[in-house]
Amino acid sequence: MNAHLRRINLDMKDVQALLFDLDNTLMDRDYTFRSFSTQFVQDLLGHLESSAAQQVVEEMILRDADGYRDKDGYFEELSQVLPWQSPVSAAEIRVYYDEHYAGHGAAMRHAETILNYCREKGYKLGLLTNGKKDIQHAKIDLLGLRHHFNVIVISAEEGISKPDPVIYGLALERMGVDADHTVFIGD
């Protein structure tokens, strides 16, 4: 198995670095996406009654598949299936998403405390996340987490996404550590 992805038993005294994921690890994506979806429905489907609006929010969450859907396909699907008063294109939904999503970000409970503790213990900290550059940077800044990390690697900036082992190797190289002395923390 590739050295960057293998699971090994480490004594924490041998650990030099911690590499964190962002979504569903440091950022509460469930809360964030529900909050975004609620605003989306209010802003773009305001003609719906409360119960119908809530059903659309739940449908958006279900169709999103916890963020693992290709966004372009997801937006195309929403443009076709939601009860619009006037048609809304996938491109218009993308623009709305890009402008509004990151602003709904909320940190996981105790994320700040944990990062402070890890830093105090002397670990190098890195952040490795998939997603669009602008959106991921906006989330990191909204959550006020940037200052914790020695290295931040975002897939769209590198042209490589998790789970490709190359992106893990890139993050480790930039942190100046090897996989045998690093723990990846993610959902």
C-alpha cells in the first residue's frame, strides 16, 4: 500500500505533524449546507409556503450527498427539478452558490480548542482540502483558522484531489515531514 495512505500504529511521541481535512472535520458541513440551503430557498423560491420550502431544503440536502456530488451536475439537477416560478439555470445557481455558500460556514464544536492544544504540544499543522480555491479559502478565513496552519493545500490550486496519494505527498513535502510521522485527521 502507498506509504502516504497506509494506516499505521503510531506512538504519539513519534508524531511530528497533524494534517487536517476541512469539511466535516474542522467545519461543520451539515450545519453549513443546511443554513445555505435555507437561504437559497428563501431567496430563490420565496413563493413557496413554509412546509413546501422546508421540503425543498431537505431535498437539496439529500441530493447533495454530503458534498460528494459533482457540483455542476448537482446544479443542473436543481435547475430541472426544483419548483421555480421562472426557470433558473445551473450557471445562475453556481453563481449564487459561489457568492453565498462560504458565508454560512460554522466551525465544529471545539475545533479552535483542539487546534490550539495541538499547536501548544509542538505539532506542525497542515490543512488539506478538496474544493474550489476561492470557496475553501473563504471558509478557512470565515472560521478564523488560517493562523493555525503551517501549510494549506487546496485541491483546485494543485489540480489534484483526495484521495490521490500525490496530493498527500505534496502536503507532507511542504510541511517538511514524512508519512511515518504524520497523522491525517478527517471524516
